[in-house]
Amino acid sequence: MAGLTTTKAPFIEEARSHGDMFIHQPYELYSDENHQTWARLYERMLPQWQRFANPTFMAGIENLMLEPGRVPRLEEINSQLHMLTGFKAEAVSGHVPAYIFFDKLRQRIFPTTITIRDGAVLDYLPEPDCFHDMAGHVPMHMNSVFADVLVHFGEIAKQAAERVKTFGSIEEQRRVAASNIKALARIFWFTIEFGLMRKGENEICAYGSGLLSSFSELEYSIYHKRPQRYPLQMEWVINQYFEIDHFQPLYFIAESFEDLYEKLQQVERMLLDGQLDDVSLGEPAVSDIDLDSFLYA
Ligand SMILES: [Fe+2]
């Protein structure tokens, strides 16, 4: 049975064919194999988390009370989240255009994938799956400062969308919007997805969800000699291209979640001063769908 396996789920195909972006989690459709895949992923990540994850993430995992042996139900996740930070995980059928994604964060809603990767190829991810979203991202949403950081991404995106409309020609609006989206996507990537954080005097730990859901890159990001690790600096991050299909060559280290929040406030000032209007070219590419989502917000 296909169940809710990434790229092979008829339920998702159906939703996409109708243009339904926000959907529900048809829990009964998960196959036994889907639940077993979750259990295997969880079991092998747990000792890695204990060694390399930041304490906030571990507290989130404990407070969420996820059952290790089966895919979590979004209602259960949300009842825990709601009490602590008001955040909510909402099921989506696939890619959410950039502005809509950030605006959902502003409303304390996290667009959440419900399919799970194929258990036969545990480390191959053709697209994000529910282990990345529910085990990698959601536990972080139990922390109030981190939740405020996500909301602030949404607020900056809203300001960017409003501001870009004040530019004269449509060509200039599109150029500036593309630059603003690139800057925001890069910041999200190097913090929320692949961020490292200082832990005590001499240690670092991971808070980025791309790391926390990756069996091999989590340890690599902290201990391997090869990657570069630098203190988080937004002027650099907005101009730094990234690629998604291999281990990162570069990680940025935040001092704390409060530090991250303050640096996002700095990004807001940079946006309003026009410093995000002409960031360096290169990855990530900004699609017309992402661009239109900002211009017609
Ligand atoms: Fe992610």
C-alpha cells in the first residue's frame, strides 16, 4: 500500500490536482511501513540529539510527548504547542509560496509536510518529509523566544511586501522583491534550517532543523574539521549563496535565541534602509510563484 509515502501518496496527488495547499492529516492512510519508517528514524536520531542538539530542542521533544513508534498526530502536537507558544502545525500538500509561508509564521502557523520518506532509502529525501518537519522543526516551536523569532520572519516579510509596492515600475518591484526574498531565504536557511549555537564556554550545539533531522550531517556540523563555522553575522548571511543537495560547507553560530531575535530586528532595519534590495546573486533561485506571492500579497 502506498500510504503516505513521499512522492508516492495518491492523497497528496489528489490535493495538488485540486490546488489544495492547506489540507488535513488523513491519519488512517499511514501504512504500517510508514509508522515503521518513523520509528527507525526516531530511534537512530535519539542518541544523536542527546549528544548534539541544543537543550531547548531536547526539552521540546520531551514536552511534546511524541510516541517514538508512530507518526505523530497533528492534533496531539497542536494541543501541546498551543499551551506553550500558541503555535500550530498545519498540514500542507507541498511547496508553499514564499510570502504565504512567512505570513503563516507571522500567524503562528507552521506549514507541515505529512508524508514520510520511503523506508527503503532512509537517507534520500526528494523533498522535505514529516520527520524533518515534525521531529526537526516542531520541537523548537515549544520555546517562546524561538517562536517569536519565527513570527518576526513573518513580520519582516509583511513589511517587505508592503514596501516593494512603493517602487515605481513593475520591473523594479520584481527586482527588489527577488532580492528581499533571496535575503530572507538565506537567513532562514543559515539559522532555522542549519543554525549552530554556542553552548557554554567551549561547546557548540545544533538548533537548525535541517541538522536535527539529518543522521549524518548533525555530527558533521559540530565535529568535522572540514566545514567553516563563524559567528552569525547578518550582513554576510544575506549575501551568502547556499546549495541544498550536499553537506553545508559553512555554518553560522548564534550566541543564543535572544541573540538571534536581536539580529532579526537588525535585519528589519536593514530592509527599511534598503540594504536588502541588491544582495549578491546566486542561490537560491527565486521562482515566479514566490515572486508573485510577494507582489500580490
Ligand atoms: Fe525545514
